[in-house]
Amino acid sequence: MRVALFTDTFLPDVNGVAKTLGRWTQFLEAKGVQIKVFAPASLHAKDHDPFRVERFYSIPLLLYPECRLAIPNPLQLRKTLHAFQPTLVHCATPFNLGLFGLHHARKYKTPLVASYHTHFDQYLSHYKIPWVEPTLWKYMQWFHHSCEKVYVPSQSTLHHLESKGMRNLEIWSRGVDTAQFHPNVERKSVLAAYGISSQSFVILYVGRLAPEKSVEVAIESFRSLPADIRKNSRLIIAGDGPSAALLREFCEDEGDVTFTGFVQGRQLADLYAAADVLLFPSATETFGNVVLEAMASGTPVIGAAAGGVQDTIAHGQTGLLCPPGDVAAFTEALQRLYLSEADRHRLAAAGLAYAQRQSWDHIFSKLLASCEEVVQRSAEFEPSIVSHRMIR
């Protein structure tokens, strides 16, 4: 099998989609599957594998500037595709590069699958352009109509897309690297690096600092804690994004809120494990990788009862869920975990056990089997076209 993957974000970009697609690529290569990635030029570092990743000039995506909208070179793309002769096209974006993948698959009758990663429709109201939503969904329905499979990260995302008229949906869940994210940490030294006492009740937010993430709900929930609890608590906000300056200004007079800026790798893993609770109020997640990472780190999670987060957290068993945007409910959940060490330990243990069962290898093996089935079904349906594909 030879897979052509079209995406608007890829390693070394640091976000959930880029990391997941990077892992998927590495898994395929380990299984002897040839893969060619078509992605925007990265702003973070030069690509170190030009033979696997074809890069294109790009501009910032309006709703997500950290992701890039590629401006493909059609001649370059066609030349590479003709040389590679993919047997499967995977579009991880419905935008410019994805359109080229769609066009190629249709023209040469190559099996086509897509993966859905971001609820852009739910971002629109946060960016004051809700009127775009009907047009967006018409486009999304048109783009995915030709896909034999549309892979989604969670059951809630599947239901959401079904309600919008999309079909051929299948769950491609997410795993967690338990060698990187685990509970073993020297809490005192990790927190000391941020000027925080290990005796503090540490509340952690991890994620992009942007309107759709509802970071202000985390801040207001922390502020609403009873005075005797708040004086013994600290809020750490780990991440960066377009709202960073505004949020820092919002908290500039508060000495118990720490902004770390962007963190990753060991520094991020240590923060998860050193915290007493992860507070994640975002209601726009298709999955919510940070929830699973915190669980794997032995840290209980309070999340929004919406999107993919509610599929990962079993309320009262592996974490706590609160109605989206309900500051009072989030504050009550924080207070509950502050007052009950037994609840913290019980939720942390159950969350850790759940996370340790989410194996990337198992998840990717199921995805690969599904892709192979798509290719095989196409070969059986149109053997003459498959065997002569792209010979002109």
C-alpha cells in the first residue's frame, strides 16, 4: 500500500493533529507501508526528511494562525504524485491541499479516505462570524461525499457529523505515550521552578490560549473559590496563542496565577504529574489529548461535558464533568477535590488505569486494517482501473 497524506499541519508543528499524524506516519513506515506527506512549510524548524514530506509555501489559517493554509504548486504536486502512484489518498484537511488530494483521487479513481480533526464550525461564534456556518457545512458535505471512510476521533464527533448529514464515519480514537506521561515526578522541584510551594493545591490548565478554549472559565472558576481555599491554591496556565496577552492582562494583579508560556516534552509531562488537578473547560474538542495525557500522569481531570472530552471522562469515575461555561459548577468541582484527598486519589487511579489501556499500536492497527479494507474493496470493484492507475 502507498499512502498519500494531505494535511495542513505536520511535525515539527506542535499540536494534537500534527503529533497524531506524525505517529501515524511512523507506524505505517514501521509496517512497511510507503507514505508521502504533503504539508505546508513549517515555521518552527526545517523539515529533516524531504523525501517523505513535500512542503509548500503557506499563509496563516484565519481561525487557527498556528496552522498554515498551503498554497500548492500544481506542477510539483502532479509530478510527485505521478512518481509515487498512491494506492490510497488520505485527506486530513478539507482545505487547499486536501482539495488537491480529492481531485487526484477522483481523476485517477484512487480510494479516498479523510480524517476530521477540528470543529471549525464551533469556532465561528468565538470569532464573531457565526453566519459562515451554513456555507461551511455545505462545503464539508460536498468535500467528504466522495470519501469511502471519514475517520473521527470520538463518538460525540461522530454523532455531531451525522447530524450534519455526513456519512461513512468511523472512529479513529487517540492513544497516549505512557513512557512519556506517567505519575513519577519530583513534585517539589518541578513546582519550585515556577516559584510555587509543593504544599499548594495546584490547578493546571494546558492548551492553546484562544477564545474557543474558554480559558477565562478556568480563571473565573479559580477566582470564585472560597478565600480559605484560594489562599492555599495556585493556578498554572501552560500554553500560548492569540489570547495570551489579553489573559495575562486579565490576571496581572493576581500573584497566584502563573503563565508558563508554551511547554512541551519532559517539561509538560512533569507539570501534569506535579499538579493536583487538570482544569480543562474547552467545549470545542473533537477529542482533547490533554485529558488523556493528564490521566496517564496520575492527575484527576475536571472537564467540560461536551465534545470529545465527555467521551474520555466517565463522570465521577475517571474524572469530573461540568456543564460548558458554568463557572459555579467548575468551582464546586475544584472545591470538592480540594477538600477530599480520597476523591482525588480515587479519580486519579481510575483515570490512570484507563489511560494505560489506550495503546497507540492497538489504535493504529485498527486504522490500518480499515484502510487496507478500503483499498482491497476498491481493487475488487475496479481491478482494471486499479492495476493501470495513473498510466496515461
